Amino acid sequence: MSNALERLHDLEPSTEEFRAAVHAGLAQPQKSLPCKFFYDAEGSRLFEQICELPEYYPTRTELALLEAHAGEIARLIGPRARLVEFGSGAGIKIRLLLQALDRPAAYVPVDISREHLLAAAVDLARDFPTLRIAPICADYTQPFALPASAGVHPETTVGFFPGSTIGNFTAPEARGFLARARRLLGPGSAMVVGVDLRKDRNILVPAYDDAAGVTAAFNLNLLVRINRELDGDFALDQFTHEARWNDTLGRIEMHLVSRRDQEVRIGAERFRFREGETIHTENSYKYTLDQFRAMATDAGYRPEAVWTDPKGLFSVHMLRAD
Ligand SMILES: C[S@@+](CC[C@H](N)C(=O)[O-])C[C@H]1O[C@@H](n2cnc3c(N)ncnc32)[C@H](O)[C@@H]1O
């Protein structure tokens, strides 16, 4: 392993936090579970499979945008930047920026999925052996500090938040996240954000309900994780995956639908489900360019540039903290 790969900064949420979130979410009139808990090792593996699906246009569209505009993004970022990636996953997209940047000073991948983060950091260290890499396993909705790496004196710090993961937040949550990121990254920093755009529901719904059933397995894996880590007894064949487009709120919703009246035990607690009742597991908000720019401005950023594909499916925004 390269010396430039630092030891993991480990702020992984505890099983107790997972238990508290599950119990609170299932006690609501509309049952819900936080989507950040999708990502155990299996959830991350399934997400990588989703990225390869023909219906899932966001990954290939964003990759093409980054490939086409990496030079311009790198010029706007400037030399010796420290990159902080939120929800770094397999770390594929950052490679396009790292290859284009002038002597990047350091890379700080932040992800809640510990094993996946470690594996991705090792892969990246192999391919960029002189790059200082400081992985942080953390929930980025909670406060955390950037590690001070010996010998690293960046000229600027840049946040990278691809994958339209920002769409998992409600608008107030997204504004709050951007404002916190701006404070974390500091004055003069920039933020590069991938944002999925509003489009026809006939494109959106299949992207979250693919023919091969991979997104269904990803959604149901949350119940598998509860069974394993919290001593639950969800019967997996008694819940079905559903993706819905909510036109009023401009979001795709993922639900797990109970196929019958049933009772589920998690540890010592019991939860009742009526037939057809759902657990709301994820939102994926879709924005217009102007909606997202207005939100970034509210969070204290100056929208500096935006790149979109010819079909207007996806956008990559460069925001500046003056
Ligand atoms: C939609 S995937 C995107 C992955 C990758 N950035 C991409 O663009 O393909 C979301 C990523 O964010 C991570 N993640 C989700 N919620 C998180 C949270 N609250 N804190 C930290 N990481 C989170 C997941 O583990 C996953 O790697």
C-alpha cells in the first residue's frame, strides 16, 4: 500500500444510531427509513450494478459530461487543489478530475460505506501513487472536520458531490448541506455538484425500477440489513419495491410495499403493516437549472458555470464560495 494513503478516519455511524433511526422511522404514520442506511457492503455493490443498467442514465451521462469538460473544470479550479468528495462510492468519477488537474494536493473521500470506501481508496492509491489520500468514513449530514495532512499545503479546497446524491435531500436539507459544506471547505473554495434534471416520467420511473430487478434488490437490501444487524424478522417476499414519480414535489420516491397485513419484529419491538402500506425509503429530487442555481445562491454560493448534455438529462454545476 502506498505511503500517500493515510489511515482511515473512522466516524462510521454506530449500530445504535441505525437502531434508533429505524425505530423512529417505523413509528411514523408514513413509515420511512433514511436512505443513507442502504449502503452496507452489499448495498454499495448493488448500487455499482445500478450504475451499469441501461435504464440508469445518470451515471453514464455525468461521466460523459465530466470527460468532456474536465479540462475546463480543472482550469477553473487551478493548481494544487485539495479535493473533498462527498459520497465518494467507487471513486470512478474523481479519476477524470484528478487526471485533468494541475498537481492536486490531496484527495479526501467521505463515505458512510466503510468497506467500499477502503477498497476504493486502495484502488485509487494504486493508480495515483503520489497523491495524498485521506479517507473519512462518516455521515456527511453530521459535522466532521477535514484532517490536517502533513506536508499538504493546498492552494484551494474543492468539494465534489456527484451522482445527483444531493437529490436525496429535501430542498431545505440540500440548502443546509451546501451551507455546511461551504463552511467546511472555507473561503475561496469551490463545489462541483452533479444534479439530475426534471424530465419525462417515462424516462425517470424505469431508471428507478429496472427490468432486471437490481433496484428492487437494492431497496429490499435495507430489510436484509435490518434483519442481520438489528435482529429483525422481515419476510423479504412479503414486501415489493415500487418507484413513484411525485409530480407536485418533483421527486422520484422509492417505497417498499407490504403485500399483506403483517407484524414485523425488530429486536424487542413489533411493527404492524397493513396490506398496501409502504415504507418510504428514498427521495430523488429533480431540478431545473434555475431551481438548483437559486438553491445554491441561498446557501451562500455563486453559481460559476454549468455543463449539460445535449438531451438536457443531467447537469454539472461549479459553485464558488467568494
Ligand atoms: C447515489 S451513490 C453515488 C456514488 C458515487 N458518488 C457516484 O456518483 O456514482 C451515494 C453514495 O453516497 C454515500 N452516502 C449516502 N448517504 C451518505 C451519508 N449520509 N454520508 C456519507 N455517505 C453517504 C453512499 O455510500 C454512496 O457511496
